[in-house]
Amino acid sequence: MTVPNHFELLATDGAARTGKLTTPHGVVRTPAFMPVGTAGAMKGLHWREVRDAGADIVLGNTYHLMLRPGAERIAALGGLQKFTGWNGPMLTDSGGFQVMSLSELRKVTEQAVTFRSHIDGAKVELSPERSIEVQRLLGSDIAMQMDECVRLPAERADIERAMQLSLRWAARSKRAFESAPDGYMLFGIVQGGDVPELRHASARGLVEIGFHGYAIGGLAVGEPQAVMLAMIEETAPVLPADRPRYLMGVGTPEDLLEAVARGIDMFDCVMPTRNGRHGMAFTRFGQINLRNARHADDPRPLDEESAWPSARDISRAYLHHLVRSGETLGAMLLSDINIAYYQHLMQGMRDAIAAGTFEEFKKQTRAGWARGDI
Ligand SMILES: CNc1nc2c(CCNCc3ccccc3)c3nc(N)[nH]c(=O)c3cc2[nH]1
């Protein structure tokens, strides 16, 4: 039977698309940027700030939450939305990627990924079935299949092995997901590294199995931007045009612009909050490092024309002072400014695609970044 489709395409402009994805906890406007919560929180931000900035959906972290406070406990407390107070749509990753990047002593077999918890060293086994069970217990609106992501550069043989394993895990993930109530979604994840024919095989295999949406994984793992964009061009056309496409772990504002131009609908990245905590601000003029001494006496705000109060009403001198003195408020303000910038950029793309002016929008936006911080 065909998998229900909760995605509605509203307009296209070249390969760029704008649409809406309906989930049990609300509607997601695409192209969408999904801020990444870590252990059930958006570091340095209140949920109301995330919502006010324009985010429709956030990421929850399966790996962290299953270790602490535990998926069964969150389910007993009413699920992730109730537990955290974020009452909108949530997407959770399957946890495999975080295991490979966060934990020691891990091993990948046909059955599962086994690893030692980075919290208490306990041995944990994460199979496709357990990952789906955890994501169901968390109550996430969009779950991800369990997969194996290979860092680049890598041997073709290893990329092929991981891609084939991920396809077998895709089928197991879907079987484990069958009992989910209507409206909840499961996305497959395309692997295949930087090898076009492996990308094609992975995408075709996933479409054969059938998912609510399709993620492009195995990118933003050390490859040059040109390789990432080439793999999107190889993969997107093989995926169903009427289903959402999610590029995992991406990226800078420029990455978002170029990937939307190639047909991507959803993104997640830690950069807005992580860079914010390190004193970096994303603006219309590109990135500005507020740690830099040149801001010490600058009374100007980051952007006098910004619709976002923190970017329009706070001086660079004050932000510089907060960052230099390690005041928590510095990290909070910059995280807020960056999340708002990303959401403002996505709204601009959605409007431009709907108006058929995406190419012009891209040109103007890049020109702003090129102006640099005057
Ligand atoms: C940064 N570059 C990058 N990230 C990737 C991720 C994780 C996406 N972010 C999820 C997240 C959730 C909670 C907290 C933090 C992050 C991937 N996830 C999966 N499952 N598969 C991938 O191939 C894959 C590839 C990636 N590349």
C-alpha cells in the first residue's frame, strides 16, 4: 500500500520548492530550518524565543535523551512536547550518527550499533528496532531510520558497505514503525558518500521501500561544499518530487541557499546556537566575530534594519563586552540573533519561490554577504 503523503507543494521556481508539511503537532512551512535542541533544550534560548523567531519545528536528540532521562521516563511524562514545553512539531534523529560522533568503544554489526554511554559508561545496544521504539516513546512527529554515515573521504568499498547496511536497516526501521498512529512520519536516509552511482542505488532502494519523506545523509561530514552540492544534484532528481527532502546537518546560510536552489526542503544544523555561544553573529553582511577588538567602541547595532530587536537595538560594543567577559547573556543574545537570522532567511526564500523571484533573491542575498561588515 502506498505511504500517506502529508506534504503539499505550494509553488516551485526552477528546482526550488515551497510547501507545507502537516504533522500531528502542527504545520511546517518549507523550505524549513530546524533548530537543534540537544538534551531536550535549545541551549541558551527559551522555547518562546525559538517560536517567535519563526521556527515551526525543532530537533530532539534521541541519543542523549535515551541515555538521560530515558525514553520510557519521557513517555511516562507525556512525551517530548509535554516534557519540554515545546508544543509544536519535533523531528528526532535515529541516534546512530550521534553514537559515531560522541561515544567511545562503539561497534557496528548487522544487528545494531553497540557503544558505551558517554554519561556513565554503561554498554548500550541501539538496533533499528530499538531506535524506532525510542523515537515513538519520545513522541516525535518525524522519525528517522537507523543508518550508518561514513565520514569523507572514504574508500568506495566502505561507502558501499555502509550504504547497503543502511538500506537493510531502512527496511527494518519501516517494519518497526508500522504500528505508529496515522500522521506520524518516518523518513528514509540516502547514503552513498561521494559516489554518484551509490547515491542513485540508495535513493532507488529507499523509494522502493516507501517512506513519508527522504533525507540526504552522509554529507556535511568533511567534504568540500562543491562535492556536497554535486551529491544533492545526483540524488534529489531520483527522489519523489511530491515528498519532502531533508538535508541532514546543513549548514551555513550559503549552504541553505544553494541547497534550496537544488530542491531541498528541510535542514538542521547546530551552527546558529553553537557559533552564537562562541561569539559569532550571522547577519545580512555575513558572519561577524564579536570577540574581535574592532567592536569595542562601536555603538552601532549588528543591523539597523533588522526586524529582530536583539539585532537592531543592541550595540556591537555591548555584545563585544559580554562575549569577552564570558557573560551568559552574550551567548543567549547571539543564539537568539542567529536563530532569528536563519528563520528570516528561510522566510525570504519561501516568499521568493512563491513569487517566482528566487534567482533574484539569491543574487541579492549573496551580494549582501559579499559587502562584508561595513
Ligand atoms: C553536521 N553534519 C551532519 N550531521 C549529520 C547527521 C545528524 C543531523 N543532526 C541531527 C542532530 C540531532 C540532535 C542533536 C544534534 C544533531 C546525520 N544523521 C543521520 N542519521 N545520518 C546522516 O547521514 C547524518 C549526516 C550528517 N552530517
